Amino acid sequence: MTSEISLNIVKLRAEIPSGVQLIAVSKTKPIGLLFEAYQAGQRVFGENYVQEITEKQPKMPADTEWHFIGHLQTNKVKYIAPFIHCIHAIDSEKLLDEIEKQAKNNNRQIRCLIQVHIADEESKFGLSVEEINPFLQKIAQKKYSHVIICGLMGMASFTDNEDKVRSEFRLLKTIFDGAKSDYFSNNTNFTHVSMGMSGDWKIAVEEGSTMIRIGSALFGQR
Ligand SMILES: *Cc1c(COP(=O)(O)O)cnc(C)c1O
């Protein structure tokens, strides 16, 4: 029997351009639903909570690729370092230094995206548009060997004003392009702009997203 989740995945895949990676955001969803998505060919999953991801990870097949997309506290990096593929919401040098240390302890490399606060909503997460360039300039000069800086991540305002959402995504892409040429021109890994969720991914893709993080449109409302 074809599950609703597999239908959702097939439909969505048909709509996304080939260069855009689909991250299935499975936070709060039971492992059975992740497995349905896996059976439909989905390998990349995004989770927001350390306790939840560390419980789910051993229950899924070994070739599942895990992305941590929520706010990450420095003291919890050690719990996900053995398996995490990519961490999307980096907002401090201290966090990057801890990821470097824990990745090294595990003899592996961890991909990281720096979160930029592009929405004009109150949030304590992500670097502001004013802070981002000095931050990127600084970390581009650090010699991380176990952290791979792969690009930027952002969330647009929660609004049905499409022009506003579009201009926020456009801003993130502009910051990315500037940072790539100014600070990361020698870094072939600096290639990703993680933007777009269930309600706004089409706009994000039009504005240059390379990774969309889709939860409710695949797994249903939380
Ligand atoms: C929950 C979450 C998503 C997915 O949101 P949906 O609207 O369910 O697609 C994407 N990104 C982040 C950072 C999230 O926390």
C-alpha cells in the first residue's frame, strides 16, 4: 500500500529542481513515519531537539543523513557529534569551536551553516544582518579541520505577504553571494543557502535556495 507520506514525497520531489536538497523535518513525529519516508527513498532528515534526535538516530537505517536544524546549546554538541551530518543554526564562534572539538574527538567532520536573522520578527536566534559579515570574515580565517563551513541558513517572517518573504530570502542570498566572493572564494564547500519551509519553499527556491526544510507538508501538522 502506498502511504500518504510517500505520495507527499513523490509529489514534492517532482516539483523541486534537481539542485535543491529536500530535508524532511520530522520533529515530534514518531519513528514509523520517518521509516515510511525512508521507504519512499528519503534519506535526509532534520530534527530540532537533541534528546529526540539521539533517540531516533539508532532506530533508523545507518545510511540516514541527519541534519540538526534547531537552536543548539554548546553543552549538547557532544551528544550529536558521533553521527550528525550538518548543523544548520550556528550563531556563535563558541559553538563552532565546540563542534570542532567534538568532531575531532569522534574522528569525523561536521558540516555547519551559519544562521542569519532575516525576518523582522523578535527572535534571539541567528546573527543579525549587521553582525553577519564581520562574523563570517573572522571564522573564514580560522583553521578548522573538523568543521566544514557550508553556507548560510535563514527563516523568513511568518506572514502571507509574499513580497516580504521574497525580499527576506533575497537578502539572505545576497549576503551569501557577497560572503562567498569576499571571504570564502577558496572554500569549495561554501555552497549552500538553507531556506524555505512548507509554506514558503517555492519562493525560497526561486530566490536561490539549495536546501529546503519541509515538515508539515510531508508529515502533516504538528
Ligand atoms: C520546524 C522547522 C521547519 C519545518 O517547518 P514546516 O513549516 O513544518 O515545514 C523548518 N525549519 C526549521 C528551523 C524548523 O524549526
